[in-house]
Amino acid sequence: MKIALNRFSLALAASLLSATALSGSANAQDEGLVVYNAQHESLGREWIDAFTKETGIKVTMRQGSDMQFANQIIQEGDASPADVFLTENSPAMTLVDGAGLFAPIEKETLDQVPDQYRPADGMWTGIAARTTVFAYDKTKLTEDKLPKSLLDLQDPAWKGRWGAAPAGADFQAIVAALLQLKGEDATKAWLKGLKDNATPYKGNSVAMKAVNAGEVEGAVIYHYYWFGDQAKTGENSKNVGMHYFKNQDPGAFVSVSGGGVLKSTQHMKEAQAFLKFVTGKAGQGVLKDGTSYEYAIGKDAPSNDKLTPLADLNAPKVEASTLDSKKVVELMTAAGLI
């Protein structure tokens, strides 16, 4: 009797496990294409809705941050439920690429993006871009009093006068560009100046609000926060002007947002189609006509008319695929910034 019961229990357990596995598989299938979206949620949703409308392919978006998702994908490995990974900045793409977890992007998709906005290995591609700016209080600073270079902000003359959001992936990408352009010693010196002179804020929008409210005279942020606020009520940017460093200065850094397909995907055809869409005419059109105010980077793809053209920014040449996020975290931690 005990043997029979044991056999029955084992059979029941096996049946339940099988049902659970089938249920999990069905749920995974029900999700369709899974996108780990570290871009702004609204932009990710605009891309996904437009893609689904055009193709009929169902997409599930999971929202998170650059490094959160990058580290999660590496932990998940081949078992990751993600099919596509989208970021705000390129260091997170480099991290996943370095772990060997991306599939090669199809040539037709790569051909839609200029060489300077994608890595040479073709394992991921740029999908959008944003530029660094110095947002300043127009009631306190005139153009002749603005910093000529991002490096000027380490001068003691700027102590207590500017702000930044050093803990975020956005700012760490800027530091990574500085490291690549000027080297470790110069980066250490600038980070010390940041620690000594700047007020830390939790995010670019908070830093911009602080400038607008007169808490600080300026802040290093990305451009689209100002444009986004201006497009709404302008209440958080009415006193704020935008200073573009240009002159190939580290402060003119253009950060590339990336997209990649996980090699573990069970939906390779659909995942590749999604990235082809995002980098193509319709996907880049979302950037031109939508509310993100990020730059379109596809070949011959126009950006929003309100933006200073990319060609006029005179940005420094930075190899996005080699921005060293690990070294940046090490240096910023040593400087007491994160």
C-alpha cells in the first residue's frame, strides 16, 4: 500500500511539474517578444506600439535602467527571457556585448545607421542619441560668464555654483567619455573638482529644476530634459538657458543609445525585425515627431526641428563601444561620488 501511494505521489508530482513547465512555457509564449527597455518608458512604448501596429507582432516591455538590466542579463545568461535590450547609453551595451550574449545584428539593419553610431563588431547598434549641455540660470549668468569647457567646472571659482546627478548612468556615460578623451589623471582631477564644487541631485530633471529655482547657477545634464519641459508647461525651465560646449570639448559628448538582440532569444526573426524597425524610417520618425526630443541617428533621418542639428554640435569623436563603465565606477567610488 505504501509503495502504491509513493508511486501515486511521484506520478502526481511529476504531473504537476509538467503542468507548471507547460504553463510557464505558455506564459512566455503569451508575452510575445520581450523587450528589456532601459530607455525612457514613454519612448519605448511609442516604438513598441508603432511596431505592433505595423507588424501585428505582440511585444511585452519590461522597464528598468541601463546597468540594472545589463547586470541582470549577464546573471540570466542563456536563460534570459529577454529578446531585445534597449538602453539610454552605450556602456551597458558594451557590458553585455563583452559577456558574449548578443547575436549579430542583420546587415540590413546596420546599413541604416552611420558607422559612428554603432560598434565595428556589429553586435549592437545605435538607436538614438543625446548631447551633454550646461543648463544655466539666465537670471544669474550671461553668456560671457559661462564655462568654456566642461573641465573649467573643476576650478575652485565654481565651488557651490553648479550641480549634477553623478549616481545615474547618464552622468557616468559622460565621465566615461571624459576618461576616453583625456585619460585617467585628467578624469581623476575633474572628479575631485566635482566632489568639491558641485551639488549632487537625483536625476537630470531634478538638477534642472534646481537651476530653475536658483539653488545653483548651472548643471550638467542631457539636452532633452529642457526641451521636454518646454514642450509641456515650461514651469521647471523658464529661467534656464542651454549652453552647448561644442569645439570637440568633452562637454559636447554625444551619448549613443543602443539596441541589441540576445543570442538566446527564441524569437530571432521578430527580434531582428524590431531593431530594423526602430532604426528605420518609421522608428526614427518616432524621434522626430514624438515627445522624447532625442536625436534621430539613422541615415538621412531628420531629428525634431527644435533641436540644434547634430552636425552643429561639433562633438568630440568617442568610440561608444569602448566606454569603460567599470573603470568609471571605480574612479567615482574612489572620489566619494557614488
